[in-house]
Amino acid sequence: MSTIPSSAVAPPRADFGRVAVFFGDKNGKYPDGNQVVVRGTDTLAVFDSPPVSNRVGDDFDRADLCVLGHVHEDHIAGLHRLPGVPVHAHRADVDALRSWEGLARHYGLSPERRAPMLAKIRREYDYVARPDALAYDDGASWELGGCRVRAIHMPGHTAGHCVLLIEPEGVAFIGDIDLTGFGPYYGDGTSSLADFRRSLARLPDIPARVWVTSHHRGVYTDRQAMLQALAAFTAKIDERERRLIELLAHQPRSLPDLVACRLMYPPDYEELWVDDAERRSISQHLDELVADGRVLAEPDGMFRLR
């Protein structure tokens, strides 16, 4: 167990039976997140480890087990506090947890951005690789004593993104299906727009009474409110597609031209990964539009409406 002290200011929390949710800054808005802790009679488990985990105290630091819903820098910022504690990630994400090389591939970073990104996550997220990380598969479960955790594979955001369902409490940690106004993010090297669409369609089928997001929205206890937020979140995909079609209706454009126009991020937002993420996201939309016959990919690299 880590001996690094937590901040004296404890984060706000909400409790649902054996489950506690500790809310990060601005209700877990990125770059922070919301920390889920499950207190079984035999095992104390934590889900992910966003920056707020460094302020939770013993409820986090005494964890016997950490289960990651997916691997990104903002979800592993507290792992430095859990040396020797078993850490589990879905098989499709686990290499991103085991080494920086795996995480860089996971991000899909351009070579020139890898060193700056590593420096950034070490500085801002206390990044440490976990070569000891354990892989799990869809349907994996962990018995904690009086309750259990079940992993439901919901890829798209990353290849291994999972919803973690606590039973019998009926609390679903839905991770970065975060229902925010930004909408779905599928800009990583292992992201999939098609998979994300399917996962969003399946989310209402999870037998939950409480839905906990990684970021900003926090906790939903009303199913209708959750479904409304999910519909708005899902609609962002079609909004982006319409925006892309509008750009091509104006004139044929190359992929670099479209990346410069921005589809996901505001024009004035700058981060190391933005251009790479825009390129992958736009490419996936273009692939769909070309396959549907609505866009023509020219031999010279230009895209135009049919």
C-alpha cells in the first residue's frame, strides 16, 4: 500500500449500499474523474484511479483490488498509490497499461508527439506503467463478499472499454460513455466508431438502477433522465456527420484540410493529441460515407460528395 499522503480536503461523495462514489473536480470533469469504491465484506475494490483518487484517503489507499473500465491517462492517475495491488484491465486494453510503448500505440500518437505526451502524463497524472497488470475478458466477475462486480464489454471509446456492474446494488459504472455534451470520443488508435454505435444501443439493456459516469455528469438515479442524456450523447455522432457533409458540400477537401477544420474539438482548443484524434475520427466517418456511396474518395486524396 502506498504511503504517499492524500490531500487534507476530502472530495464529496454519494453512497449506494456498498458502493461509494467520490466526485472529482467539477463533478469529475476531464482532466479529473469520479472514483468508485466497492466495500465487500472480504475485499475493497476500486474502479479506475482518476486524479481525485489521490484525495480519497484510506477508502482508496487500502484497496485490495483495482479494476479498470478502460485505459487512459486520466483513469490511471492514482495507480502509483497501489504498488503491489492487483490491477485488472480488459484484454484489448491491457498492453496499454503494461508499458509506455503499449500506451503510445493505444493512443495512436504520431511519433513526434510521443515524447512530449509521456512527459505530460508523468507530470500531470503521476503516470506509472503496470507490467504486472492482469487481463480480463467480457463477462469476468470478481466476488467481493456480499456483492460482486461483472465486466460487460462495451468497446468503441477504446477497444477494451467495459461497463462495470455491481450486483446486487445495480450500480453500473459506465465509464467514458460519459453522457457529456462533448459526445462520444473515438479518436484513439484502438477506437471504433462502429463499435461505439453498437455499445450505445446496448447500454439501456444493462440491468442497473444507478449509472455512474467517469466525467462531469456524475450519477444518474432516474432511468428516464439517463436515457434522455444517452440520446443526446448519441446524437453527437450524427451531428458530426452532418458537419462533415456540409464541409464537403462547400468544396472537395483532403483529409488534412478536414482535420484543420476540426470536427470534434473547437478551433481554439490545443492539446498534443488533437490533430491525431481528429484525423482518426474524421477518417472513420469518411469510411462510413464512402461505403454508403454518399462520398467519393478521389485517387488524388480528395473527398467530394457524390
